Amino acid sequence: MEQEKVHGSEELRAEAASYRCSACHGDEDWGLGHPIRGRAKSRSLSAAPAVASTREFRRTRSLHGPCPVTTFGPKACVLQNPQTIMHIQDPASQRLTWSKSPKSVLVIKKIRDASLLQPFKELCVYLMEENNMIVYVEKKVLEDPAIVSDDRFGPVKRKFCTFREDYDDISNQIDLIVCLGGDGTLLYASSLFQGSVPPVMAFHLGSLGFLTPFNFENFQSQVTQVIQGNAAVVLRSRLKVRVVKELRGKKVAVPNGISENGVLAAALDAEVGKQVMQYQVLNEVVIDRGPSSYLSNVDVYLDGHLITTVQGDGVIVSTPTGSTAYAAAAGASMIHPNVPAIMITPICPHSLSFRPIVVPAGVELKIMLSPEARNTVWVSFDGRKRQEVRHGDSISITTSRYPLPSICVRDPVSDWFESLAQCLHWNVRKKQAHFPEDEEDADEEAGAGRAGS
């Protein structure tokens, strides 16, 4: 294992030395690679003693990539289990626990779907009246005419805490997230949290539901179990994507000084004249040829080394969670979310020998437009924030230190295969008919006769 010193202020080193991450690296220490919130000081994350001297503090780098944070939101963390093999935790041992009872919950509802209004009302009333919780909802959800005109829902509606996407930061105020809808609601929830993500409980009320394992029929008992900390959780890795663009003489407007959702700092580097944007991606980053009729032509670097040039309709860089989405349609393998990996899948490549590949989590990919490319390319992040990439621009992708903790119905393995069977009809075919018994007996007698002769 490669050892490296942890750089930073003495204050941060002292704070990092007082925590240990047995869920990821057994008894190894957390370093500055784990951004620790100030509020985390009061949490009882481990009974292990602090390191005696910060000068001797080291962070061991795993061959499987960076060790993710295991605290999610202000109050949730993964129940620790020091029994790990090759620094990979047994998926069955990943259990949710709370340092304090959750008090604030974000409810995300699929917009413009009238069938979800009644489940939304029932859930919010249950959370507020039965569990005495503070419920956050997006402001545009309450602007639905069906909710506005419902006088019976008025008293409950006045108790909501509302926010606006791209303007209000609620990342430090949410203990639990509940999604009502399809897989898109979970992707949207991920985009709202560019740092640590609270646990997500997703109810299947949409069209596909691969990422939403819960049924709403008995939501009261299921929500109660989660609030009590009786639930399994799967850590869905995300991609940290950094887009660097040439300014080309254009001014970049940032409304009210607040960046768009998913864009950290639309920052301007005065020295090199670049626009820098950063995203957290749960499914995939898609680079495609856009409206051009020409092939896209992009260079792919891995840890600074050019590995190949992609000529075709584009390329998909996905997480294991995204392996069952666009990447699967493009011919990639389906990978369980617990596998630490990044997938690179070409879209209709010009070379038939260019097959999808899987690289270790933690490597850094860099994608740039090839110098000889005839046209620009376009990039999108989980289907959002689509933008053009020109010569001189770059897209850097690596594994994020902030996974999305998705709460399971049973356990990470069982839920995944159940989703494969129900949503994708994986390996579903007509069964091969067996031989009738008389034919089997005839075959056995014929075989015995040949053996006797």
C-alpha cells in the first residue's frame, strides 16, 4: 500500500486524527480526504482512541479508490463493521444508524403527476402529525393547482418549509430524503446535494423504478423502521466531474451570486482565464456529437496518459448505478453498486474492436476534443445541464468522496437482483421443454444396449 502524508492545517489534522473509518478501511484512520463537517464533532462515530501524534498521522490509499465518507447529512451514518476483506465491506453488513433521531425530512415528488397527490398528502401528514418532523418540499410542488385548491390540505401546507432549486441551500438542514416517483426523482435528489447526501428512501411510483425499491401500500411501517434505524443501505458511488472551459471573451453571469444547482462556483480563474464548473453525477456523464452529422472525435486520458481516441457517436462514463441505464443500452455490462469501478462505454464506435471497459474507482479520466476533430461535442450530467464542449475545453472525471446512501427493502444484493428481474426482465425467456418419460427410458435402454455390445 502506498503511504502519503496528509497536508493541511494543524487544526484540520487534529480533527481528522480523532476519527476512524472502520466501515471502509477497517482500523485505518480518516485523513483529509474525508471532509468532516464541523457539526460532526459531537457524533459518536467510533470508540477507537485518537491518534497519539498528528505528525505521525498517515492516510492509506486503497487500491480500490478513495474511501468515501460514511456520514450522510447531519445525523445519519453507516453502522460500523470492522470485519472487512480487501478493504471492501460485505454488502450485507451495511446498516443504517442514527446518532440522533432524524427531525427534518425532504420529500421529493414527481412534478406534473396527479396520481401522486394523494400519496404525497398522506406521507406528509404522517411525517408531521405522527412523527412530529419538519417537512421540506420544493416551492413549485405546492404551486400545483390540485394542492392549491384543496382546502383540507391547507393547515398541513402552511407547516411546510419550502425551498427553490438553484437558489436555496438546504444541504445542512436535511436528515432524511423521501422520494415519490420514478428513478428521475432519485437522480434529482442527488443533484441537490453536492456534498454529503442524507439517506434516501425511494418509493416506486413512476414508470421504471429500478432505483426505487419501496412500495407505497404500507409506507407507515416502512418509514417507521427507517426512522428507528432498522434498515439496510447501499452506498451508490457518484462521479465528481470538473468542466474547464475557455472564456472566449464572453462574460459569465451568476444570478444573485448563487451558482446553479450542481454547479459549484462557476468559478473564474483570473490567471488562466478559465470557467470552472463542478458536478456530482449519480448515473453517467454522456459526451455525444450533438446535432452534427460528423463523428465525434475525443481523446480519453487516464491518470494523465492518453489511452485511446473515441470516434463514433460519443462515449458514456458511468458509475455502477448507471450501468443499468444508458450504458446497458449501449452494450455495457450491468455492475452491482457495491463494485468500486468506473465504466467507459463507446456509443456506436467507428472501430468494432472498441468494447466497453471497466477501470478502478479512484482513477482520474480526462476527456478533451481531439485537435483534428471536425466538430464540437456536447456533454450532459445525469441528463441535465447539457452544454457544448469546444477545442481547449476539458472534462475531468473521478470517483466522488460523497456516495448516495440508498435505503434497501431487504439488502443490497437481493434488491438489485429483484430490480433486474422486475424492471429489466433480465434473462427472461421461454423455458426449454423436458423430454417425456417414455423417451428418456428409451434413450437409457438404447445406451445400455450399446454398452453391452
